[in-house]
Amino acid sequence: MDESVGNATRDGDFAWVRLGCEDGRIIAADGEGPGVSELCCEIRGLTPLQAAAIRANPLAGDALHDALAPLVRASKDTGRVAVAMSGGVDSAVALVCARDQGFDPVGVTLRLWVDPAGPTAERACCSPEAVIAARETCHGLGFPHVTLDLREEFRRAVVAPFVAGYARGETPNPCVRCNGSFRFAELLAFSRRIGAARLVTGHYARTVERDERMLLARGADDEKDQSYMLARLDPRFLPRLWFPLGEQTKDDTRAQARAAGLAAADRLESQEACFLAGADYRDFLARHGIGSTEGPVVDEWGRKLGRHDGYWRFTPGQRRGLGVASGAPVYALRTHPATNTVVVGPRESLARRVIGVRAGRLYVPVERAEAKLRYRSPAAPATVVPRARGFRLHFDRPVHGVAVGQAAVLYDEDAVVGAGLIASVSE
């Protein structure tokens, strides 16, 4: 018999659930806490997937789902899909799209981060509140929901490199790392475990065929397009993914949610970096191991212009917070972690024409591409030179505010044809 124990705390109350499974069914269930006894009686004899569709009070439900996660598995079913649920409107509508297309959806939410010292988690897509919202959406529509507790794995794979990158003087993008090498790997592994034919998400992105290969492509809504964040996804995973919102706008999605009577219809947007929960990243870094140490602010010739309280608080192109009195606008140009120095200068000194990209791949051979260097920055035309572990970009015109650690994403029209991390810049 396979056994699993789950526990949960909420508002000072505690609950635990112990499950025993044999031949794919729950044959034993007990525990303690508000609503647990009734819930255990209800789920005996069910499969773990069936139990995952049972509505319960939040505390008992948390404990049950903590126990269910390692037990949920099923044989392959071409009609079943896994739906990544964030608790927001996009994933809720993706679930409805899967249902309306005749699929049997199973919602899955990754519990990734809890920061007791952080600000409110209302807008964090992986908070306890978001988990409850995702579960209620699935149960309200009559579908199972599974929560995977991956907090320690997320800390190692995403948060620790984020902090370490800033300590090195880089400007890392945790969402690109998360989606490219962590989140989707876990979600696809779960979808295989439950025998799902595909993984469905609420991202605003599309897929296209190019040279007999499937590639990621921009979403139809330019304002919501998330192809930049997903660009490091291995294209071989794309046939197993479905982005039902890729052809529509955010307004379309909210209207669809209201028509379906979803509580998530007017829910606030989740944050791009979910574990920050709306906080300034500098406050987060200060709480997670990077101390504030005063150092000099200098110009390009080394003349001291002022003082700062930590080089990691600055990124190329930044104007605010420099603490420098100057007749003309000055910008952060670069930092030197070894000496805790911030170098500032005029905007023209930010101009770069050549960028080296590491950990990069070209998904199809290209010599020219439009390169996007930050999520909200426009793409710029460049010549692409392949390298052993990445590529170099030679821009037609200078680009400004390029930060080491950010993602460089290459587009050919709407298709994502390559991606990597900025490693070096030169004039």
C-alpha cells in the first residue's frame, strides 16, 4: 500500500490527513482538524484524481491536497489535459477553453514561494491565496485540482540564482529562468504522470511551423505577449503544449470569464516575478543575503560624484536613486562588484552595438533577426553570429541600457528563432 501524509496550517489552526492507496484507489484515510473527518469519509474508495475534485473547507483541503500530490497518477488518456492554474483569470479561462473543446481537464498549481517577511501576497501567482483561488475555480466547474509543493526546488532553481546574479552585478530575469528550465519541466512531468495528452496554460503566446519545426511565436495581443518570458522553452516540448489565449486580447479573456461566471473575471494581474509579490526587488535582495554597503559613484574617468548604499541596487540605464547632482541627466552605466563602485554617465555612453550571449540556442539557422533585450523593450535588427555556447549580436544601430543577465530573444517576424542570456556588451 502506498501511503502519504499531508498537513496544513491556516490562521493558527492545524490539520493533517493520512492516505493509503492500493490498486489506484484510496482504501484508508484519516486525520485531524476542522472538516477532516467528514472529508476522509467522502474520499474512501475514490481514485486520487477523483478525490482531487472534492470540495472541502480551505484548511482540510490544503491538508488533503498535500497528501494527494505524490499519489495522483493515471494511465494515458487522449482526452485528458493538465491545465496550469495560477488562480488568475487567464488560467481560469484556459480551463474553460479546454472544457469547451471536449477535453477532461485536471488543474495543477505549483506552490512555489512563501515569504513571511514579505508584503501582501495578494498579487503573487504562487501564494497560498492563489492556490485556494485556483482550487475553487476547478472545483466550481467540477474538475480535479492538484497542488504540487515545490518551494525548496524553486528556491534552489530560481530564487538562489536570482540573488547570486545581482551579487555578481548582473540584472537577472527570474521569470525567463523559471519558465525556460523549471516551471514547464515540472508541469510537463506532472502531465505525463496523470496520462494527460497535453499541457494547457493561460499564456499569451502562439506556436507556428517553420522549416518543419514547431516554434514559439508572439501572442496576438502585443500588450500581453509573453513569448519573451517563454523563449527558452525547448521547442521539442511545444507539440505537448496548448496556449488557447494566444489569439485573443486580455479584454477578450475577461469578457469570456464573465460570460462563464468565473470569480476570477476581475481579479488583479499577478506579478511578473511572482515571489516578489509586488515588492521592490531591492527590498527582497536585502532580506535574502545581500547587505547594504556604501561605495562611490564615479564618472567614466573615475571622478567621485557621490555615494551609494549598494551596487546591486543599480542597473544600466537607471536614472532614479543615483544621488548625483549634475547639470545634465546621468545614467547608471555599469557596476563593479569587487570595488562596490557605480559608474554613471550621459545616455550616449550607454550605446552598445555588439552583445555576447551565453547559454543560448538558435532554434533554426538564422543570419538576421530582431533581438529583444528586455521584456518591455522594442526588438532591434541585428546580425546573428553563432558561437559554440551561444551567439553574438551585431546591431544595425546602437542599443541602450543593455544589462548582463537579461534574456536576448530573437524573432523572425513573430516566430522565436533563438534565445539566451546576455553575457557581455561592447561598443
